[in-house]
Amino acid sequence: MSPETPCLVTDLSQVGSRYDQLVGALPEISVFYAMKCNPAPEILRALRSRGAGFEIASLGELRALQAIGVDPAGVLYSNPIKPPAHIEAAAAAGVWRFGADSPGELAKISELAPGAAVYVRLRVDDSTSHFPLSGKFGTDVEDAYHLLLLAQRLGLRPYGVTFHVGSQCESTEAWRTAIRAAGTLMEMLLADGIELEMVDLGGGFPASYVAGAPPIEEIGEIIAKEIVDLPYRPDLIAAEPGRFLVAEAGVLAAAVVGRAERGDENWLYLEVGAFHGMAEPLQIPGGWTYPMWTSRPSDDLLPYTLCGPTCDSADTFAHGVLLPGTLTVGDVVYFGSAGAYTLSYATSFNAFPPPTQVFVGS
């Protein structure tokens, strides 16, 4: 029996397989799942059972981990800017490693989590990613050097360096240049008697959508070669994957609720749209393409403009999508590789509920 739409069906066995594939390609890396990508307790439990750690961006995410029995002492709090109350409560719970990229953040941490370990986020080239992340966070190597010296003066523990090559990065060279930048920082700090204990590779590991992505094994080879060339080997090489682990495990199903012809355009209205799971297509110039199929096979394809069910004209998320020309109300459209960020972004705008989550596999 098929679940009621709209729904996001996630295969937990696929999540486990992707974790195993990642660990196989990066055998010396400790995995900290970026739970913002999909914080469903079922996914968190599945990854914990495989041995994964977790990376958080807020106190709420930490509380969700605690609810399933995760020890806060093993968690990385990598958000470079954190509400003061979140720092204090996380430290009280046992979190001891905090990301930062500014003097103001170090001051907050030193006051609210005295003695904590801090790691600085570098700004690196993310131009080969679909979702660049350098505009909001990160600093250059010279500033990172001074930040870690400041951390030491503030009584904090200069612990590590991190970066993010951008979400859905499709160039192996991005990791090469970022790791080399981290190595430069490590070399600079040696002159001050500081050896960093962690290099955190961040996220960006790509999943497969319509276009291909570099195999994780190819990325792993580049990373392994660059780690060998670091000035020294830190105790912890970490990574914060999200999309790679869960995207391909999810299929979003949404029924057609309306259809219209406007001029020479065919418009298709679905149960989900920009406010109910399809936010990512709006973030990329030219759109974001998922593997798609429908409950009505047909060779007679038409280009459609796809929108959600709300009254807002901004609830339009794709143009020129080829789907069967015979689609009608009640037919179902399926979006593959939808397990990442879909529900993290979903709202109940206009009182349309977000898709329900359904889990299969174990």
C-alpha cells in the first residue's frame, strides 16, 4: 500500500550504505554528520549505529541528539556565529569544541565556555559548488592565525582549522587547495609553539542528481594525498558530510492538484512547492534538477512550469520540465535524490502541511 502524498520516503539501508562507502573512500577520516541536512531521529539513529559522530549548528540540534542518547562531548559545534545562550547551554551539557571566525565570537566563547577548544573557519574557493558558502562565513589564513593566537590569550585552546568548499562541490581540486591553505596555517602556528589537533574538512561531498558528480573515491584519493603533505599529522581529521549520506536515499512524492495553460506555457500545480520542500531550486541560477518520473508513463512529453499549492506567485520552482502531456489532477510526480534539505526547509505556509516522512529499510 502506497503512503498518502505528499511524502518523503527514505531508505535507511541506503543511508547506511552511503556511510560505508564514505568511510571506505576516506578510511582515516572521522565522520560528523551535518544534521541540518536532515535531522530525522530515524536517520540520526541509523548513522549513530554505524559509528558516526554529529555536527550541530544550534542548541536545538544538540537537544535532538541528546533525546536519542548522543553524548554532547562527542559533538562538534561548527556554526561560526552562535547565540550566547546556545554557547552557554551547550558547554554546560558537555560540548567542548566550538567553531569561530571572528574576535567577537572568541570573546563570547571565552566568557560562556571558558577553556573550550576552538577551531577557526577558513574562507576557501567554493566557486565549483552549486551552493557557495563563503559569502557569510570564513576568514583568510593570516586572520585565522591571529584568531588562534587571540584564542590562546583568552584562555581558550587553539584546537583546529576547518573550511567548507561549498555544498554539492563538483571539483576535486577544491579540497586540494583548501587542505593546502590549512597546512599553511598549521606551519605558521608552529613558530608560536602551537600544534593544531584537528583539521576539519567540512562538507560539500556531492550526491548524484541529474548531472553526475565526481566519485567519492576520487575525492578521497585527493584528500589522502594532501593530508600526507601537511606539516604534521593532527590527532583528528574530521569531515561533516550531509548531502552525500542522505540525498539519494530519499524520494519525494507529490500529487498534481491543478493544471493550466497560460499563453504558450503549461503550468503544473503540485502538493509541494518552494515553501514545502522545493527551496533549493530557487537558490541556483537556472534552477536545480532532480531525477523525476510520474505515475503516468507517456512518450508525449511537454515542457511544464512547476509550482506549489500556495497563493504566492513566488511558489514557482522550475521551468521547462519535460513530463507526460497527459498528466492530470491526482497523478503523482516523483522527485529522486530528495533526501537532503527538503524537509529542513519546509514550512506550513498557507496551512499546507509539509510532506510526511516515511522510512523503509533498516
